[in-house]
Amino acid sequence: MVKTNSKELRVMIDEELDSLLKALAARRGETVSEVVRRLLKTSLGNEAAVDGVDVVAAALTKVIRRELKPVEDRMAKLTAKSAIAGATGLYLNYFVIQQALGPKLTKSAKEVYEAARVKAVAYLKESPPVEAE
């Protein structure tokens, strides 16, 4: 039943939709207006639920990003420190080799690094040895 403060809504629909609405109303023992009101209410409720989920997902994403930002920053700093430590170790090793070999060392630090890197990558690509059972 329509409430007294109801608003009238005029909508143009095609013949097929009109037939479907009338058939549905007849099957349910309702008027076409009641069917349309129920379908609109259900559809609007579903849309509101989807919109609500979107709002919750956006808020959750924002909170997660905010909470993880300090961890991300810390990881970036640790990675930078590791890179600096690795490079320092590399050049200290080269310095020691240079001091030990003196004029016998014919390669530059860059050449030594590149040769060592190629060997390290090849080593990492090797399959691990199979242990005997």
C-alpha cells in the first residue's frame, strides 16, 4: 500500500519490460506498482551495500598503508645501508688485494667487480648438489 506522503514517478518502459512486470505481478498477486516499488527498494538497497563495501575497502586500504609506511621506510633504509656496506666491503677487499699484489694487479676495481659478479651470478644459477641417501 502506498503511503500518503508518496511521490509519483513516471517512467517510460518498452513493451517487453511492461510484459515482464505484468507477468511478475500476476504470479505474485501484486499490482505492477507494488512490484516496481519492491524491485526499486531491493535494487537501491543492493547499490547502497556495494557502495558501503567500497567505502570500507577504501578506509581499510588507507589504514593498512598508513600502518605499513614506517615498516616500508625502515626496510628502505636498511636496504640502503646494506648496499653501502656491501660496496664498502667490495672496495676494502680490492684495497687489500691491491696492497698484497702491488704492481702484479693489472685489473681495475671495476674489472675485478664485473668478473666477480659474473662468477657469483653463475654460482647462484647452479642447481644445489643432490645429497646421497
